[in-house]
Amino acid sequence: MSCSNCFNGCGQITSDQCVKYTGLSIPALGITNGDPLSKVEEQLTTYLVSVLDGTGIYPTFDAEIICPLIADLLAEYPNPNLVDVLSVLIRAACNLQAQITVVADKVNVIEADYTVNCLAGVIASSGTHDILQAVIDNLCTLNTSVGALALNLATNYSSNGAQLDAYIANYLATHTTSTTKMSNKMVPYVAYPFFGDLTGKFGANGVGIIGTDWENIYLCNGYNGLTPDMRGRMPIGDTDMMGSFPADAAVLPGGFNPTYTATPGSWTKSGANSVTLTAAQVPNHTHSATATASQVGHFHYEFNTDVPEGSGAPGVSGLNYATANLEVADNLSYRIKGTFTVATLGKTSTVTPAITVDSVTVVATAGGGGAHANNQPAIACYYIMYIP
């Protein structure tokens, strides 16, 4: 019995199990040419139901667009269908929602007013997107050039500590002369005491040799008035320009303290290595002297003799002769001129006169009048100065 093309109103109903499918085989649906119509219907119905509930749809995605969060969740399904994918997306969204809920107060601050400072093209109330875009624009500008420096962030800045150490080491290796110059370590016009060896570091007149680390360094020897002559001297504060603040009276100029002026080229000098005291500088003092005078008493003698006239004696009768300071016996025979009458001498009196002694004291001269040392304890060094 032949079958006609009918759906309703067929004169005779034939079971679909008796009707064979004669179309193309469809492996994806599990349909093969020659299958009973009932199987084809079953396969189509099963597929449609799986499509409707998503269990039969297996979507594919480019791995580049899948973020780590989604990739971790999809790893739980060996062959995820649409239902699995939707489940992963829902779980991921809920995870993000939980994070946003925790920091809700901070998320709200995103749209608060900003302090834009140097950002161009935006104001404090600009949206977050506009602010971020302005930051990006500024960074890109900085990365390409900063004025004439052409400063590139990628090549001139490093966040790696090891790279930074390497950059510093390379710089020091290529700039050894400039980094070791004495002038880099000294304040201009300050005299520094130096206790090292200066052999070969200075040329004529105490000037640092050009092209070496001692260039622009000078010995403080007064050469050409560029530096003060510190040889054998200690520095002392200027008293000529001391400001308006009152100075200690002990250091004010006057008396023994001169006016010190630190004018370049004519620095005040004072003091000496030795000092000779004058008579006016010797302290007041006295010299003691003792004068002793001794006196001895003496006697007066007197004799009387009548000398006859014509006897050759003086023609004076009763002539008295007085002899002083004659310390002899009480009776002394005394012959007057030859064989004339002997006179008998007798002590008449003993006299001890008062004696006044005028003493002129002479003290022997002492001392050599030489100078004494006027040096404080000191140690020798070189004074050097950097002059740009």
C-alpha cells in the first residue's frame, strides 16, 4: 500500500516505526539515513529540549577574553555547557558584588571632587573617567619629553633596586674625576686645615695643578692676595663688621686689641713669636740694702815747753803743740828739733765724736734683657682654600 503525503485525514494510518528516514545523516543530532522516523523524532525532540534548557549548548570562547576569575570557575567543568557558563558568570558577578559591598563607602568616594593640581583639561568636579584620562595624558607627555630634557621614564627611571645599584656604579665609573675633586667637598673661601701629604699636588706659588683633583685649590700663603697668609698664624674673628648685636667688652678694639679686618687682600695681622719686656712692663718691686758704720774713739795730747832764745828753737815762749789721734802711751818723750829740751806729753782727754753716714745703695745689675717665647701649644698643618 502506498503512502501519500498527508498529515490529517489519511485513509490508513501507518506506524512511524515502519517509516524509514531517507535524508542526510546528521551526526550532531544522532540521526542516520535509514533510521525509523520514531528515532528521528526522538533525537530532534531531545535536541530541542536541550537547546531550550541550555544543557545541549556548548559555547566556545577566545581564551584571551577570559579573565582569571572566570577561568578559575570554568575549570570546575570539563566540558561546560551554556548552563555551566551561565552558572560561572552568576557566581563571578556575586563574588564581585560581595567585594563591592564590603568597600561600598570607598566606591562612593570615586565620584567625589578631586584636587586636580597640575592636571590640564579637568576641574575638581570632573568625572572619574575624565580625571583618569587627564592623568594618562600627563604621563604620556612626561614619557616623551620634559622641556628640552627629553626625559623618558622607561630609560631614566627604574623601580628595580638592582638596576639602580648598577646605574650608580656605572655613573661613578664614568665620572671618577668629577666626583673625586677636592672642590666638590669644600665650601668656597673657607680655610681648611689639611694634615696629609701635598707632594705633587700644587704648582708654583701654591696653586693646585690644573686638570687634577686639586684644581682651584690654593694654599693659604697670601699669594697675589687671593688667600690669607696663614703660615705660622691662627685665625681670629673680625671686629670691624660685628653687626649690631653688642659684643663682649673684652674683645672690643682698643688697648692691646687692634681692630681686626677680614678684607680680602688686606687681612689684619697681629702678634709676635717672642716678646721683650720694657722697664714699664716689669711689676713694681723694691730692693733692700743695709749700710753699717763703725767709729773708734780717739785721744787728745798736749805738751808745754819753754824754749830758750838763741837755742835754735822757735822764738816763741810757752808754745803749745797739740797732736790729735795719737794713740800712744800716756807719757811720750818727744824731742823738738835736735837736742832741745825734752817735752813731756800727757793725755789730756778722750773724745768719741758722733758720726753721720750717708749711704748710697748700689744694687748689682741682673738679667740679660732678652725676649721670651710667646707661642701657645700648636701643631703644624697646611691651610688650603677652594676659590671658584
